[in-house]
Amino acid sequence: MVASDPRPTLCLSARFPREASFASTAGELASRLAVAAGVGEAGAAELGRSVESAFGAAVRATGDAAGSDIEVTLCTGDATLDVSVSSGPAMLFAISHPRPQSS
């Protein structure tokens, strides 16, 4: 019998209008996925703030509703939680956060 990994692989990709009001939503999604992936509350909150900050910087750089949407991608693997924020071809933020290992 093959043992299955009880830790789920999670992926989320969301596109948001280039509007400042969506920055906190993007940050909250990142934070919640990090918690679901086993990252502690403090680390998850820090990750969420980083995503929110990158999103806000993208809006400030070009203004609300200018240019392409902002895409936030979050994926968990066996060892990492990978998060990125992009707009069109430009990568605005990317991090690979270690995923806590189960005992």
C-alpha cells in the first residue's frame, strides 16, 4: 500500500483589477493560504503584508485601472509555498517560503 501525503497541494491564481482597493484582499488570500499550508500565523501575516505591498506598489506606479490586471499566484508543494505578484509580463514580487514539514 502506498502512503499518501496528508498535506494538500494547493494552488490559487487570481486576477484583480488594477485598483488599490483590492490590495488588502490579495494580501489576505496569501495569508490564509500560507496558514492552510502550515505556515505559522506570524509568517503568514508577514507574507500577506508583502503581497499587499507589492500590489499597492503596482497600482501606485501606473495609477488605478491603467494597464493590465494584477495577478496573484500562490502554490504549495511538498517543501515550499511559492507566491508571486505580476502585471502583464512584469514580475513585481516573488518568494518561495519554506513549508513546515509534518512530523
